[in-house]
Amino acid sequence: MTLNSVKAITSNHPDAVTTTEVLVVGAGPTGLSLAVDLARRGVRALVVERSAGLFPGSRGKGVQPRTLEVFDDLGVVGAILAAGGAPPVGMVWRGGERQGEYRMFDEQEPTDAAPYTGPVLVPQWRTQEILYARLTELGGSVAFGTEVTGIAQDADGVTAHLAGGGTVRAAYAVAADGGRSAVRRALGIGMTGETVDPQPMLVADIRIADGALDRDNWHMFPPAGAHPSEGAAGSGDFAAICPLPGIPDFQLVARFTGGAEPDLSPDGVREAVAARTHLTAADVTEVRWASDFRPRAALADAFRAGRVFLAGDAAHVHSPAGGQGLNTSVQDAYNLGWKLGAVLRLGADAGLLDTYEEERRANAARMLDLSTRIHHGTGRRGAATRQLGLGYRESSLSLDTSTTTSDTAPRAGDRAPDAPLGGTRGGRLFDAFRGPHFTLLAVATDTELPYLKPDLVHLHRMAECAPYGTGLHLIRPDGYIAWTGQDEPGLRKYLTSTKLEVLSSGT
């Protein structure tokens, strides 16, 4: 038997075994986000991707404010913001004439509590490049051209069989291999859902002749008698052409009705544009990527089977309307990363991993409902799409023993808002939260605290901090409030009851 390094799979000999702590199947936004989070925690992870390289298309181009906060923590938000831009105002066209602007998104000004208002448009391929660069910076890698064909598990770990021969042995595995997940099928986990729109859709990255279409608007070409506010629920063919920031490309989305099927060839894409807009086929100077799909909403019946977890599109498939798929997927990775790190690096009880499905499946269901309503024109791209209001108040990891009577103070399970740190230190709470640690805020209190391992829990005493009010607030590594209370016994009881005793010296 040959043992290979976790850095790469260097042998396809049928007896070769590559060992790692976490096997991540799929190098999309979900898998790369998880790998980055694990790498900064010192967890050995191997990412395998069946394709020869990163996904080449712009498909999931909308990055929501909550995801920007995650990317801030993972060290990539600067690159994301530099590569992206605000969504342009929609422009409705009929018969080659501009009919007026259409604002697709409810606007929101930045606040102390929420510095990112978003969404930001970034081609998915660019988001993945940025995450991949961050992963390699942290010492990680991706084994491209590596397909998992089977998976088995026992009490001690997971064994994945590879198409080219050999196996990978890991303590845990995460299926982030998309909506047609081979790992999910191998586990026998079903998907329950519905077809949101039976009509096929085309999405493509195209370039358009100079002067044929401006880059100041998101151009909408609805069918006769329809309005963009109906979403994709109208009765005829439509097209939308969106300029992608920082590059010459536009993203085309087109629907096909009457039994027609998308032709993904360059000529087919050009014909789709000419049939739905005032542009000619010749105005499309280049077709750089094209794909087709039927909008569907589906949720995996379980997000976990033993030592294997489902994340991203492997766990939930969205209509692209509202831009929730990629963002919900990154949240999956962010939720699971710190829990795997706590179990594998800190020695936390493995029962902590049970809370992944408990927390994420319910949130994914809410986002699926939102995406479907936006697709049918019955939902808005407003506060809910920004995902700042999502939380885990019902989670077994959330305990609120605060005595505050404020209706606006955040509760256990809520997203921890940003705020100025105050005092002589300056900076912001997000600066204090950044990193793989927990954070304990002691606001306007000098109560005695249990000893907490300083490398695992960073303590900040503050005379005041709106909007938190007074008392103690324990912030999870993923930026949600784990516990709020007033005293040392309450905090100690919380750590004991949630299998997080490893944060204190009493373990």
C-alpha cells in the first residue's frame, strides 16, 4: 500500500491511498470557501475536482452583503470588491426602443451595523479564482481531473474511490459537487422539490460590438405584454443582457418556449439574441461560454449521512432569480468549517457536527422559497435577499439568558452586528471578529469571568457598544451570537451544555 501526501494525488495505482482529515469533493465556491476556512484553522483538507480546471462561466454573479462579510473574514473581500461592481439599473426595451428604467433591487445605505449593502456583481469564475488564490496562499491545493466514483465509511472515517485508481482516506468528507452530486447519489440521499419553470433557459457569456449596447444598464427584453416585475414567469420568450464589471463580457439569460431547446453553439447563441432583442446576430462578436438549465427548487432530504456532509448545490438547488444559490452555499461552508475545525483541531465533542444540518437545512429551505417567489414575480429583491436577517435563534447552539428589555438588541442566534470598538484602540467589531476564534464582548460590566483559552476566545471589555446593550455576548467564529447573559455561571453552563467546554481550561 502506498501512502500519498495530502497536497496532491500523485499516483493512480489501484492500491495507492491518499490520507487527509477532510476530503472536499468539488472546487466551486462552496468547496473552495470551505477549504480556505479549514486551511486557516490548520486542518488538512484535500479538494478534488473532476474537471480539468475551475468553472469557466459567470453564472452565479451576485454576491450578497452577508457573503461579503464572510469573504471579509476569509481574507478575500478586497479582491472581490476590486473585481466587482454594483448592479446597473435595469432598462426595459421594446421594438428597439427604450421604455424606461426598472430598479431590480431595493437600495440600502451602509450603517455601522451593516457596512456592506450589496449586492456586488462578480462573475462566478472570478470569485472562484480569488478563493483559489487564497487557498494556495494558505498552503492548500486542488487535485483537478480527479473524480470520485464511490464512497464508503466506517466508524473511523471515509474512503473515497477515484476514477483513475486509488483511494482517499479521510476523517470526514464534504460533497460540494453540485446539483447532480455523485456523492449524494452514492449515499442514497434524495432531493425533494419542484420544477420552478418548465421552459429551458440559456445562460451565456458574450461580447457585443462597440456601440451596439451600452454598459450602463442591465438590459431587459420582456415578451409582449409582460413587465420585468413578473420575473421569469411571463408567457413568452425573453432575454436579459447584463454587463459584467471589469471585463468586456455581458451575461445573457434567455428563455425558450413553445418546445424549443437552447442551441449552445456560438451561432445558436447569436440567433437567440437576435430573436429576442433589437441586436443582430453579427452584433455578438464572441461567445465565450454557454450552458442551459431548467429552473428548479429542490432540497436534500438530509444534509448528512454519518461522516459525509452535503453543502451548496449538492444540498439545495435554486432558481437563479434573486441571486441566492451561491450565497446560501457559501454560508453552508462557513457554518461547517468552524465546527469541523473545533472537532478535528480543538478536540470538541463530535456531537457539535450534528448542528450543521439543524442550522443550515432550515435556512436553505427559506432561501429556496424566496428564490422561487422572486422567479414567479411575487417576491422582491430586498432585505431578505441580502441574508443579513438570517440566523439560528432556534438552534441548540443558541442560548439567551440576557435580562435586557430592549426590542432592538440582538439575541442569541442572530448575526452579530458590526460597530465601532470605541476607546483608544479604534477599529471595528468586525476587525475583532476576523479570524478562526470566538469573541467575548463584555459591555458595561466588570463581572468575573471563567478562564477562557486566549487563543480560542478573544475578550474585549467595552464601556458601551450599541447595539449590543450591556452584559456578555459570546460570538461564534461564523459571526453569529452563541450566548448572551450577565455572569460567569451562565457562560460556564452554556459551554457545558453545547459541547464547547474546550474553550475553557476546565477540560
